[in-house]
Amino acid sequence: GLLRVDHVGIAVADLDEALTFYSETFGMHCVHEERNEEQGVREAMIAADPDGTGARIQLLAPLRPDSAIAKFLDRNGPGLQQLAYTVKDVEAASDALRARGLRLLYESPRRGTAGSRINFVHPKDAGGVLVELVEPA
Ligand code: MC0
């Protein structure tokens, strides 16, 4: 099952600009940054609390025009794109949701942030929310 909210993902056009905005406006700081070529994103995890162990926000910027984030930005502009939950076992969690009739986007898990394993529930099967399942490394 789901253990907790892992992060909330926000689509942005430019990662460096967004990092500056969140830092200068909200005093949030970056706890992790990477490129994920398969997902076509440059992403940064940011946190409000000084030790970075509390809730995290994932800023997601497109690497390519055909990526999921580029399409989202074209359609909606910047804003909330996904809600991610931590799970212990992403395969088991995916199977349990499939058994309840939900469509998972990937047949088997793919690589997510910081070596995690991830899958997604189709937003049309989750009340209009793109739900990500994250099994941390
Ligand atoms: C699309 N829809 C959404 C949505 N994206 N609804 C809520 N939240 C979103 N983010 C809606 C569309 O408006 C459309 O509704 C319907 O879903 C189906 O759209 P579609 O045209 O069939 O599909 P696309 O091309 O819009 O793609 C949507 C889909 C895609 C979710 C399949 O974005 C995808 O594969 N996402 C998973 C990968 C991903 O998001 N990667 C970036 C984050 P209407 O009513 O108009 O029909 S990478 C990441 O997150 C990693 C690094 C990590 O956390 O570790």
C-alpha cells in the first residue's frame, strides 16, 4: 500500500529560473538535482525545512519538446503535474491497483529520482490526478 506522500511535482519551463524563484520568494532550498534522460526531464527536489527531511516539491523542466513535461506545459502552462506516494514495493503496489481496475502507465517499473523505481497511474483512473508510485533506492 501507500506509505506517505513522497513529493508533489510541478512543471516549470526553466529549472534554474524556478529554483531562483522558490529560493528568493519562499526561502526553499535544493536537496537534490538530476537529469533523467528516459523521462526527458531536468528535475530538482526542494524543501522548506532546513534539514530537508520534510515534504519535498519536485520541480520538473522538459529536456525535449516531445517529453511528458513539454506536452503538459503546452497544454496547461506551468503548475501541479503529479502527486507521488512512497511505496515499499512498486511492483506489488502496481499489481494491487491493476487488480482494482486502474491502468498503470508502465508494464514494469522505470528509473525515477535518486535511483528509485517508479510507475504511474493514468490520471483518468485517479480522479484527474497523475499519481506516481515511488519505491526509494
Ligand atoms: C495529461 N492529463 C493529465 C495530466 N497529463 N491530467 C492530470 N495530470 C496530468 N499530469 C490528461 C489530459 O489532459 C487528457 O485529458 C488525458 O489526461 C489523456 O491525455 P493523453 O493525451 O492521452 O496523454 P498525454 O500525452 O497528455 O500524456 C499523459 C500521460 C503522460 C500521463 C500519459 O504525461 C505520461 O506518460 N506521464 C508519465 C511520465 C511523466 O509524467 N514524466 C515526467 C515526470 P482530456 O480530458 O483532455 O482527454 S518524471 C518523474 O516524475 C520522475 C523523474 C520522478 O519523480 O522520479
